[in-house]
Amino acid sequence: MTEIRTNWTKEEIAVIYHSPLLDLVYRAATIHRENKDYSEVQISSLLSIKTGGCPEDCSYCPQAARYHTDLEVQALMSVEQVTDAAKNAKNAGASRLCMGAAWREVRDNRDFDKVIEMVSSVNALDMEVCCTLGMLTESQAQRLADAGLYAYNHNLDTSEEDYKRIITTRTYDDRLNTIDNVRKAKLTVCSGGIIGLGESVEDRISMLKTLSTMSKHPESVPVNALVPVKGTPLADQPRVSVWEMVRMIATARIIMPKTVVRLSAGRTEMSMTDQAFCFMAGANSIFAGDKLLTTPNPSFNEDMQMFELLGLKPREAFKNGRPSKESVAV
Ligand code: SAM
Ligand code: DTB
Ligand code: SF4
């Protein structure tokens, strides 16, 4: 078994990232096969439970109130609506539902009480429940855990050095602090980033270093390609090439061998061959369903055809135990 290291240096990560592409993919694929059932892919379904009107200034995000995007703002959904959506996602083959809210942070109010009910009700369907609600205190993380939450998503998005260029309304330390609070509540951590924001390769390596030197690696690392949205400051960013996605995924796989690496936003622009390369490089999770939070995603049917063609199979829920057990793996 591959050793799990939390002392990676930027230099070591850079050597891996810049190695000849096919060597990189071969090494990542080898590690993937040693550590995981490489044909199993976790399917998460995303649901935007509260859309738009966010006070933050994340320059990639269509949901920030200050940018003029064509987004329809929607108040918090009802518990019934969320439960119905979760049943549909489960029937379509998703083992995890990730509920996203366009909030800066969670507040201890009636809306949070409602989210707690949503978590219990989706958990009762035997699905892994994930939330991404912005910043959290330790006691809020604990309340979510008590309600049956499995994972909390909180992305670093880019490097610490590059953060202020992308977001000014919060700091990198705010982000790391929430991730700590999530860990203290014994939830699993889902944290990754976006490529194509105009960052340098050094920024990508720096973000990978932050993730891979956490005292425990995140159980999932989403790798998003920027979906440029009209009205946001990053609307005119060129799309990243698939080879950059492959390099990010393969490097993440090599330095965090047990982590679920999610090929996240940006799949509508990728061919099946492109995606096959990402799976070869160690990606073992996707977001499935026609929509991410607010932007399009390939349909379930297309994805199932791709799985069939590539010989991949959806991973069942709670394969590594429930969070109430002491040692939850990924
Ligand atoms: N408001 C919460 C927060 O920021 O943590 C949760 C929702 S937020 C939309 C979740 C993540 O979506 C962001 O951290 C970012 O990584 C990703 N995201 C948002 N807009 C994106 C875009 N246009 N392209 C790719 N990823 C995006
Ligand atoms: C993650 O890393 N990517 C997802 C999820 N975590 C919450 C969100 C992608 C959002 C893409 C833009 C949108 O659809 O609004
Ligand atoms: Fe708000 Fe999250 Fe979008 Fe930032 S990424 S504007 S915090 S919804």
C-alpha cells in the first residue's frame, strides 16, 4: 500500500506535476489501482437549496449579488421539495446528495433549523448527505453532524497567495478555520479548487500543498474547471485545456492516494475521451444530473452510457461506514 504523507513540499509536488504527461498518468493510475477499486466511481448529485443573492464577491460565481448575471434568485427550498429531489437523485443512481446554499456563512436561525431537517430527511433515505453552506462555527458543524451529515464541502479554490485576487470578502484563514471546525465535528471534509481562474501553475501547486499537508487529507477533493458565466468578472477567461485537468487530477491522486478525487465542474465541455483520461489519471467521482448548482452538466443518461462504455460502476453509499463510527475512511 502507498504511504500516506502529510509533509509534501512544493518542490516535490512541482516535480510530479511537471513530469511527462504519460508518465504522470501511468504513475497516478498505478497508485489508484493499488489503493482503490478503480472501476468504482462515486456519483454525487448537486442541489441548490438557496440560489443567488450572496453577499460575497467570489469573482467566478454567478450567485454573487453584486454581479449582473441572468440568474433567478430563489429563497430556501422546503424540506419536502428537497426530499423529493433526493429521491429522484437516488433513483437515478446517486449515492450522495450535496446541498448548496449561496450563503457567506451559516446563521443560527430558522433557515438553519430547516437545513437540519433536510439533512435528517435525506439521511433517512440512506444517502450520504453533504452540505456546502459557507462558513461554519464548531457548534454549527456539530449540529449538522448530529443530524446525520456525512460530508461538508468548503473549497480553497486557489492558493493562499492568489486568494485576494479572486475573493476579497473573506480570507484564506477563514476558509481553513471552517475546515478545522468540520474536522472537530468528525464530519468528512470535501475541499478542492477551481482551475482556469487565471492562476499560475505555482498557485495550483501551492493549493495542492495546502490540501496534502493538512493533518488529515480531505476525504474528497473536487477539481473544478471554471465555468465562465456572463456578468461575472471572470466571464472572459479562456477555458482550461483537458491536459491541465489531467495534470491536476493525477497529481492529487499521487499525493493523496486514498482521497476521492472528483472531476467536478466543466464536464459539458469535455468529450468522453477527455473524461476517460481523467478517470485513468485517478478521478473516481463526478457530479451527475442535468445541473450543477446553476450551470448545465451532462445528463444522467449520457453519463450512464459513458460508464457502460468505460466499464465503470457507481459506488454504493456508505461503503466506508457511517460517520457515527469512529474511523470513517473516504
Ligand atoms: N457559498 C458556499 C461557499 O462558497 O462555500 C457554497 C456554495 S459555492 C457555489 C461552492 C463552490 O462552487 C465554490 O467554492 C466554487 O469552488 C464552486 N464554483 C462556484 N462557481 C463556479 C464556477 N463558475 N465554476 C466552477 N466552480 C464554481
Ligand atoms: C464543487 O467543488 N463544485 C460544485 C460543488 N462543489 C458545490 C459546484 C460547482 C458550481 C459550478 C457553477 C454553478 O453551477 O453555479
Ligand atoms: Fe457566495 Fe459561495 Fe458564490 Fe462565493 S462561491 S459568491 S460564497 S455562493
